[in-house]
Amino acid sequence: MESFRDLPPDLPVPEDDGGADHLSGAELPPITLPATSGEQVNLADAAAGTLVLYVYPRTGVPGQPLPEGWDEIPGARGCTPQNCAFRDLHSELHTLGATVHGMSAQPLDEQREFASREQIPFPLLNDRELRLADDPRLPTFEAGGMRLYKRLTLIARGGRIEEVIYPVFPPGSDAAKAVALLR
């Protein structure tokens, strides 16, 4: 069985395409998204304090192949390492006053299975309808017949995005950067 934690040594490095340039200073919209915990999370409410929202394309699903060409798409591979990095730094981020959520557009049942398998201690949010691609215009890409979010991390305070980590490479490096930005 393939390990989604192991990354190929020759992953292409994503370049900053400007897809997140407009996000700094933007308000997080009052969009309510289903969470792996079963609750509904309103992003504007979550961002009223300090919110770290990391966005990832999709995690691997045991027994299912990755989309064709996945490893050749800059920034696509590495969702499990990214989630696990935030899991491992969750208590430190919490101590720094941050609420942490991961978010993707993959099916909620797949997110729930992943969160359970990897023991993610905070709810993952589901934006299957890609509502945040419209407002505040999070960057997306197409792969395997799916439209998915590009990997990025937002730090919001008082409802506004203050910091944007984009592109993220290597996958998972954004968790330590978020800790450093909150210190």
C-alpha cells in the first residue's frame, strides 16, 4: 500500500502565480461549512479571533489511486504531510491563541475517514461547492476531472486575512511558518 506521508524526491516546486496576491487584508466571508466533527463552522465567526486556515487539494484515500499525473502537478502532492504538520503543532498554535482548521473540496466522508485515521485534533472543513473560490477567490486547479484548491495557509484576525502563505513548499512547511508568524 502506498504511503501518503512519503513524498517523491523530485516533486515539482510550485511557483508564485499571483493567485493569492489579493487575499491579504480581505475579509473572510460569513460562509458556513460542514466540519468533520459534525458541526457547521461559520468562517467569519471563526476569524473573529485568530484563525489559521490551511487549504489543501485532497488527501489520498486508501485503496484508491491518485489522480493521473498527480505527482507532476506543482503543489498537488503532500496533503497528508501538511495535515500532519498542523496536527503535530496544534497545541503550540492553540497556546498562541489560534483556532486551526484545514479545508478542502474533497468529499466530507473522505475527510472524516482521514481525520480519524491520522488523529487530526481539530475539525476539517468541507467546501465541496468551492464557495471560497468565488469569495474571497481562493486559487484552484483542475486534475483528474476535479476542480480543487491550491495549497495555501491564511492567518486571519478580527475577520480579516493578515498573512498568506502561498505557495507552500515543501508541503507541511506552512505549519511552522504559521507558528513563527503568530509569535
